Amino acid sequence: MRVLLTTTSYQDTPGDHHALLESQGFDIHRERGPLPEKRMLELAGDFDAFLCGDDEITKAVLDKAMPRLKVISKYGIGLDKIDVAECTARKLPVLFTPGVNHTTVAEHVFCLLLGLVRNLVDSANSVRAGQWKRVTGHELWQKKLGLIGLGRIGQEVAKRARAFDMEVHALDLYWPEAFATQHGVVRHTEFESLLAACDIVSLHTNLSEQTKHLIKAERIAIMKPGALLVNTARSELVHLPDVIDALNSGKLGGYATDVMDEEPPPADHPLLHHPKALITPHIGSRTYESVPRQAMRATLNLVHYLGGQADVIQANKW
């Protein structure tokens, strides 16, 4: 049984998942992902299973990978890099790991947000450079936070926002009424009303054809002058040129993100050195607590599926 292992978080972080995977007697081939389609096409066809991260698993990759490929076990919850519809049509199971990284990502949202409003990175770097640059920042207290998506991660962000005495607004197709009532979350049914009401907008929705470029020029125009945007979901949820234009004009006061359109970005990427941007290298769920949880669940999914056991979390059905 040959397994392609590509997720770097899985490989780099200690935990019991390593022993479990090694105990199965698989022939494991390791790569440093996320891999582009070109590299996946070079590898496809030689493996019975993928234990993957955000590698591009397209129709062309599936054409070459099957019929040998029996299962895809995704480390994480984002499935937009996998052609799930094509997998479903071919009755190829796509397994994933919901419910294991929501607290970690929620904490990173506030890491980014606090860093942005308090100019933390510039201030700390100035001290390290022997300067004493004292920049005045802002409070989060009683600011209006808009959450686009109120699933597991959005709910954890809402809890933390209430601890800062923020007014939480949210929009989600599947509204968690009991949670919203308990935590005083204001419901919106239209993007425009949420964007107009909030000082800060944080993205927590999946990427699809419907949500691609959700934040673009027309919607940014509705936002409050100087509003902040936080993105720990997918880069493609925003139309980056429009965000950069809004940062340059002052319409947006700042953009904090853990995800980029190209990872790692090229050295001349226009956002890298922008004074109103705060970027982290896709580490929102990368903690010593979260990675072993995700990795173990991804490994259990793989091992249980191949062993015919029922304890698997499958994203697609037929």
C-alpha cells in the first residue's frame, strides 16, 4: 500500500500520528506540499492513497491517479483544492478533519487583529532595531465585529470577541439560533448590511464559486471608512487588487491575513511591504496542540477506511 504524504505541518510536528502511520506498514513517499497540479501529475498513478494538505487534486490528476487511487485523506477542512465533485462521480472517498482546529484559528484571528490595531509588529521591530517608535493604536473594546460565517471557527471568534466587549454581527446560511441568542450575536441576512454596520470584518466561510471574490470593490465601497478586514480562511475570498486599492485610498484601514493567493508569495508581491497589511505564513492552525489533533484525525480516517472500519469523516457521499 503506497501512500503519498504531502502536508508539512503533519511531517514537522511531533505527535502520536507518526507512530500510528508508521505502524501500518505502508510504503510512504513524502513530499513538501502544497504541491501544484504539475507535480501532482508527475506523482499520480503510483499511489493507493493521498494523505494531503492543500495540494491541487484536479480532474487531470484524478484521471492519472485512478483506478489505483482508493482514498484521499485531507489534513484540514478546506477542500477547494480538491475536485470533490469529480471524486464523488468516481466514487472516490474524500475524508477530512472538521472540528479539530477551530479554537486555534480563532486565537490567531485575535493575534492578527490585535497586531493590526496596536501596530504591534512595527513597534516591536523598532525596539529590536534600537529605536523607540511609539505609535498610537486603537482599542477593540465596543467595536462592531462582523463575521461572515458562523460555523465552528466563527463561533469561537464570537466568544472571544464578547470577552473584549465587542458587538458581534454575523451572517451565515445555516444560522445557529441557540448560540447566537446565548452570545448576543446580531443576525444579518445580506452581506451589504453587515459590511455597512461593522468596524471590522472577519472571513470564516468556505471557498466556492459563490464565495470567490466575495469582498470586492463594490462591497468595499459599502464598508465604513477605515474599516479593517481579517482573512484566515482563503485568499480567493477577496479580490486582492481591489483590497490593495482600498488600502491605498484609505477606504480600508488595514488588511490582516494568514492566506495568500500564492504561497509563498513572490518577493515583489504588492501586499508584502504594504504599511497597512499584516501577513502571516498560513499558520492559523499550526500549533503544537492543533497539529497533532488534525494529523491524528487524518491518519485515523485513512487507517479506518482502508481497514473497513466505520469511524471515518467523509466529505462526499453518493
